[in-house]
Amino acid sequence: MPDPQPWRNPRPAPQLSEIRSRLDPPRAWLKIWWPAIAWACLIFSMSTETFSAEHTASLFEPLLRWLMPWLTEHQFHTIHYFLRKSAHFSEYFVFCLLLYRGVRGGQKGWRWSWGFAALFCAAGYSVMDEIHQAFVETRTASAYDSLLDSAGAFAAFVVLWVWFRARSNTTQAASSPDPSAETG
């Protein structure tokens, strides 16, 4: 008689005692993820009223006027605008790096799935960050800011890929014998 359930796996499921060594204890998980979690909290705090354009202008204006006393009002607003936009880019650049660290766990190297997971998590968080800003009175939500955040995360994704690719090439070159060293 043919097997009535051919799709079933004939191997029994492993017992907990068999796989306990492969499970990470909670402390190991926290050790890997705490930088990304702390950075996400920092990003969230920067989305509050404390870091609105008015508040950061009052912080940067005395410093910039001290460094460049000839600065006009228009020049100050331009510099302040670019400082704020570069903060968007750089905070999500770092966030994607930290997410990649967390996603790969204790393993080494590059995997596309880890990179895309970090990139998409950072991009998703940037959308949620802009939604949060829509509910803060002195902040405005902007799809362009979310796009800039995602561009920062994408730049980190590319940097990680280039970094690990270069490292794997140098590792392969170091492990392969040098053909010019052979004597005839």
C-alpha cells in the first residue's frame, strides 16, 4: 500500500536536548543587538520636539556665528538646512551598519539576505520615524526625509558589500600560492 502522506518528513523532530547547544542564550542576543536598539532609541528621540529646526537653530547659530562672524542670515539657514539633512543621511547609515551586525549574529562575512534585511529594516524604520514626526507639533513629516534616510542606509549597504568583497579577495589572494614564486 502506498504511503498515504508522502509529503511528511520521515525524520522525527529533534528534541530540545539535541539542539540546546545551537540556541543562543538571551545575553548573547542582547550583546549582538544592543547597539542597534540603542541607536533606534536615539533616532526616535531625535524625532521629538527637542530636535526640531527651531531648537537646533538656536543651538547651532551661536556656534556658527562664533566660527564665521561674517555669516549672513541666508547663509546660516542654508548651512543649518544641510546640517540637518546630513544628519538624516548619516544616522541611517550608522543604523544600517548596526542592523547588519545584529542580523548576522555571531557569524562572519557577507550574505545578501543579511544586507537586504538590514537595509529594509532601516528603510521601514525611517518611514515609521516620519510618521512619528507627523504627530509632533513642531515637526513635519516628509517623504523626502524618509528617502534621504533610506539613501543613507543604502550607502551603508554598498559600503558593507564593497568592504566584505575586498576582504574576501585579499583573503583568497593570501591563501593562494604565488605563481611567480615558483622556480623552473
